[in-house]
Amino acid sequence: MEQLNFEKGALPLYVQLRNLIGERIEKNVYLPGQLIPGENELQLQFGISRITARQALALLEREGLVKRERGIGTTVLRKQILHEESRGIRSFSREMEERGIEAGTKSVRLSKVKADARLMSVFSCLKNASFTCIDRVRTGDGVPLVDFITWYPAELPLPDDPKRYFGSIYDLLKECGIPLPASVRETFRAVTADHRLARRLALQPGDPILLRERIAYDGANRVMGYTEAYYSGTRYSYSIQMDRWSSL
């Protein structure tokens, strides 16, 4: 029988328990709709406090893996991986709306930054160029899905109030009289969650992340925005449809 590691320096017990139960869900040991052991059972089975068991189940619930109901117990939820197909430029809010999922925003952080080597390369700007950085965690039905970090040139008339950024960023651009992107170029690569991303997306360090980098261009083909979007690799997938062969 699997046991927890009580030695000094080991992961917190509630994290170990979350990982153990999460692995059982991933491997279909616990199936969707099935009740799993509750706080009292976990306390007796693993020799832990009830608070530790409660913390582990609460973490699993925040990740959308289980649902706890008073008088019923803790039920495994059917795990849905959101799948996006490339069909032009769309906002996250519109994408969720098309799937009948309620888009939300967990947090917004605004800051003014100077161009680093990465921004200098993307925007072909000088080192002292100023940018507005918008860091937002977006959710689907309350579950954290993606951490969007977007940079716009500081001269764009964007608001300073973080509350204005809880909806669609493209709707906000229109409200501010800023033309929407005429085109975008995207690249994708696989990375793993560091401690920051794990904390913001309710994951574990080392979990798979899909990094989607988007450069937005205006009608004159000038770069108007740059976004790094970190998607939970266990909750999101992406595909591109190609209609014809190109010459080889």
C-alpha cells in the first residue's frame, strides 16, 4: 500500500496526498463519478490529521479533479481537456463562449517596464523603450487554464485600472479606440511549470505547459503587441487544419 513520506525535507503531507490521489485519477483507478475516500478514511489510512486530508481534497477540488458535496462526499469529475482549433484570431473569452464555458479572470497585474533583450528583438525598439505589461490568469468554469503575459507599447492609451482587464482584451482595445490586430504570428513549444506557474495555475512544479507566443501586427505590419500564454498541458490542446499541400 502506498505511504506518505514523513521525513524532514519531504514535500508537505497534503501535497503528497494530493499527488497520490491525483495519480489514481489519472490512471483511472478512481473513475469519473466515483466517490473517493473522505477526510476520515484518509486520516485513518495514512496516519495524518483531518486538516491535512481536508487540504489535499481542497487542492484537488480547486484543480477541477473532484467535487465535494456535504452529505454526499467527494466525487471524481470527468476530466475535460479543452481543445482549440485554429480558425483565425479569437480572444480567449470568445473561445470559451463558443464552448459553453464561462470565462473568468482570477488575477490581473499591471506594470510599466523597460524593454529587455526579448522585447527589443520582438518590437525592434531601443533599450529604454517603455511598455505596459499585463499579467492575467484566465479561467474556464472557475478552473485556472492559462497565464497570459502581454506587452503593449506604453504610448497606447490603455487604462491604468486593473479592473478594466478582467474581460476580453480585444474588447478593451476597441473601447480605447485602439485598432485590433490585422494579423498575428504564433509559435508553440513545450515547457514545464516552474514554481510561479505552478502556483498561479494550481499545478505542480514540473507539470507540462504549452507555451504559445503571439506577435500581433497592425495594418501597416508593425508589431503592436506581444503575448506569452502559458496553458496547462493537462487541460488544453491545440490543432491546426491544413487544406492543401504546399510545394516541397
